Amino acid sequence: MQDVEAFAAALQRVRRHAGLSYRQLAQRAHYSHPHLIRATSGKQLPTWEVTAAYLAGCGVAADLMPVWRRRWEDASRDPRDLVDLLNHAETLAELGTALAALVRPRSLRALAQATGIPRATIQAWLGGTRLPGRDRLDHLVRTVGATPAERAAATNALNRLTTRRPTLPPLRTA
């Protein structure tokens, strides 16, 4: 959450530096001023579309947008929380939740295009209904720029889930 607050504060600084009120920015960014105020509240990360419109409305140069995009993506997830989620994933559903947090804010379409893995497959992994293979999982987490700690935690979670043998009920004798 600290990353979201820091990102919101950076957006506020950009607006103040541009010398714009929220109402003036709303006219330039084509979003309502209450919407833009919420974007800088620090309570929730605004969508990239709102962020890009906010920055463009403040006069941020187009060549700086990729830098802001990376900063926005970094703010969208806290690596310590992700490693913790992955380290504590004991079920397929918990692994899916952790993976969904790891790949956020990317869409299934963007993930499929970047990895070559079908959207339905990625959706099943994130939904906790299908166990990924080691190589494909590693490919996915590398593609989204996971840190070494996140990659190791994802591998360890997968290893925990694949080494568990389901216990079968004892055989009945007649």
C-alpha cells in the first residue's frame, strides 16, 4: 500500500508543478475532477488509462510515459506481499491467487501475447483450477518481470503442490 501512496503523491506533485487545479486538469484529461482527486488519494491505484490521461493533461512528455508506466506497474504490487503469498500457498486456489497478484495489472490477452501461452490456460492457473507446469510457470513469471525472490517462491509453491500425494481412503475388505 505504501507504493500506491507514494505513486499518488508523485501524481499530485506533477499536477502542482503544472500549476493546474483539479477542475482545469479534468478539462484536459477528460475525466471528472472527483475521479482525478480519487486517483491521487493514495487509497487505490488508478487504472493506467486514468494515470496516462492525468499525466498527459499535466503536460508530461510522451517519451516519459514508459517511465511512468513502469512506476505504475511497480506500485500495483508489493513484492514482499507476493513472496509471502507464494510462500504460504498450500492449495491450488491459493497458488492461483498469488499468481494473479503477481501478474496484475496485465490482462489475460496481454499475458497470452507476451508468453505464447493460451489465455484459457493462464486463466485456469490464475483461477486455481489447473496446475501449471514448471517450465511454463517460470516462463510466465519471467515474462512479467518477477524478482528472483518471487520466481523462487513460485517454484517452491509449485513444488509443494506437486509433491503432495492425495491420501486415498483405506481399502475395505469384504
